[in-house]
Amino acid sequence: MADAVTSTGGTPGTSGPNPRRAARTARRAQYRSAGGARGGLVLLGVVLLAVGVLTVLLVTGVFGQGRPQRPLLDPVVEQFLLANGTAARVVAIVAGLVLVLLGVWWTARSLRPESRPDLVLDGGPDTEIRIGASAAADAVADGAATLPGVTRARARMVGSTSAPAVRATVWVGEDVADGEVSEICRRLDAEILPGIRDALGMADLPVAVRLELDAARRDDRPRVS
């Protein structure tokens, strides 16, 4: 049985004012966001593509015949750099440091642990009700683990305090039929998650659920030699 992923926001009639936004948040919660890294790679790709196109145009003579045999720097530019050597070196060093800092920041951002926001509920003008991230995630995991056919479940809070979501992984037994898997999905969306949302006080809390085949039992079977 292949893995299955289902995203769910609030159920109709019980969801908050933005059910479509909740559904989009749930879909984004399926995997860790790679938007920043993707944007940086796209920008780098555009720059390299532009350099490659300019090189081809230069070689084909679009910018003038014999241009590839000319010096890389225009003589006027070269004379300016020689006349202002100190300033040119300072600019080059600063530009290099900026690129290094950007690279370090990009690497740190890609490798840092994913945030686990708490659920913050509005308890009044001077009161803030905060539910711990582990408590909210455990509520989803414990609820999913009670369903027949589910061997274990794990969940964690993702996103931000202003847009929290739950990413859950539910393992089903290898002897569970496809029809029972559909029933697990239905009961998760119709019974378990609405009750948890009501208990947490967030009727539109997005939840992304991933179903996987539990291979642990198969691996724990005694081997016959």
C-alpha cells in the first residue's frame, strides 16, 4: 500500500472565517517550506542564464566583430581602477564579505530546526490563553491512535503563532484493507479532528495527515533460519 497524504482544514459549518486559507495552510504543512531556498536558487539560475546568454551573444559577434579578442575590461575602466586602486579594493572586499554573509545566512536558515509554535487563544483584552505546542500535537496523535487499524501516530506543530498548523503521521497495520484506510481517513476528518479543534478552541486549525504502512511489526517478526 502506497503512502497517502490528506490535508484538512475546518469542517464545513464548524470552520473559521477563512476555510480556504486553512486548507492552503494545511497543504503547506505537509512538508517543511523550502520557499526561501527555492527563491535563492531561482535567482542564481537567472543570473547564470543571463551570463551564458551574454557570452553566446559575445562570441557570435552581436556586440561587434573581434570583441572576444579584446581585453575583458575597457581601457577606460582599467585606467579608472588603477587610479583608484584603494577604493576599488575596499569595494571588492565589502562585496565579498556581503556575499559570504548571505551564504552563511542562507545555510543557517536552511539547516535551523523547524519552529514549533504554541497556540495562542484570545481570552480577553488583558488575558492570553496559550496552549503548548507539544500538548496540541499530542492531542492529535492520541486521538488518531484510538482508531481501529492505526498502530501508532505522531504529530507536531508547524508554521507560526499567527498561522499554526499540525503535521501528523499515522501508521496503519499491514493487514488493513484499502476500504479500512478510507474509513480511517473519514473518521479522522469527521470525528477525531473536529473534537480536537473544539477542545483546543480553534475550529479552523489546519491539519495535514500522512498515512504510512507500519513496517515495524513486519521487522519485529522472528526470523526463521
